Amino acid sequence: MLTGQWTVPELGPSLGSLTDPPGAGPKSPLGLTYDDIRLDLVTGIFDLAGAGREFAAAGDSDGAMASVGRVAWLGLWERAVAAAATRIVHAANARLRAAATESRYPRRLLRMLLLTPADVRATAARLGSGGAPFVAALDALEQTVHAAGGGTMRPPGRRDEWRAALEGGARRLESAWLALLAAAHLEEQHWRREADRVRAWRRPMWPIWLVSVVVVALAVYVGLVLGGYARVPGFLRGLADFWWSRF
């Protein structure tokens, strides 16, 4: 059986600000909030820890370590990153469409701006780039699992290393989340600027001016022809004869 030394530690203190309650906070550039994603992430971590404690209480140290292992943590993190990226992309597309409607932006050009599922993956990659230290901490956690070896009788030093690595991973998760929020802010700023650019778009006036000049020039020329001030070209002969016969 496991001794009292083998336990899954309380991770709340190590998670830091991740466990804060939802708050109003400053508005993001696109008016988004990520509190629900953060709380889902924390809930997932607590669920993993709870499962690990059940395994530990039953004397299954391998099951306890697997419950809060690298794969489980990484899965929760990647799900949170994907959810944040999807939220940004949907908000950006909504903002672009609204701006295009307001400025009568050409649909062909709008289609080129709207984000696609490939852009969701690219956005997720940028949001998750700040999680490299967290992933490294998970790698270190995995190494402590292998170092502990199999069986239930593990040296206390190995168990302490595993607990410390687990708490270190939780601290790195907080840092990764803060980096995600910073990257999300930059993403939102970019797409807000793009939406503002679309909203400020105005249809070019030069085609209208060109057509106006051509019409005025043609009208002046026809007036000169019908007034007898210019030679009548062949394509206006019928019009000239009709005009002169009536006036």
C-alpha cells in the first residue's frame, strides 16, 4: 500500500490567478472575455487532481500519476487554446461583416478578408506559443514519473520530486494563460484595425468623374455638330438630318 507520503497535492495555490472568480476587467479590443474558458480549464485540472487522489487512496500510484500526467494536462491546455482562437476568429468575422455592411465594402474583397478554419489553427498556434515553458514543465513532470519506476513502493525522494514537478507545472500553466491573454489582445487589436479600415472604405470616385467627363465631352461635340459648327461624321448623319428637318 502507499504510505501517507504519496498524495496528489492541492493545486489551487500553484494555479495562482487562474482560480480567480470571473471579473469585469478592462474591455478587450473586440469586447471579448475568456473567463469561462479559464474556469473550464481550472475545473478540468481539479477534476484530474480529484481522480488522481482516488487512485492514490486505492493504492494505485500509477493511476494517480497518469490522471495528472502530461497527456491529460496538455489536452486541457490545447482545448482552451482552441476555444480562445475560435472565439477570436468568430468575433473578427462578425466585426468585418458589420463594417462591410456599413461601408458597402465589395463582397469579393470581403471574402478575401474573412477568416477560415485554417486561420483558426494559425491563431491557435500564435496563442499557444507562450505555453512553451508550460510544455517544458510537463516534460519534466513526465521524467519524474519514469524516474519513480513501477510498483507501489517508491522512494520518498522520488515522490517528492513528482509532487514538486506537478506543482511547477501548475505554476507554468498560469504563466502560459497570461501569455495567451497577451497574444489574444494583439490578435484582437489587429482585427479591430482591419474592421476599422473596412468601415472607412469609400467607393472610388474616379470612374464616376471619368464617365461624367466623357458624357459632357460627347454632349458638347454633338451640340457643335448639330449647331453646324463641326463636320458631321457618318455615324451622326441620321441624327443631324432629323434634327435639321425639325428645327
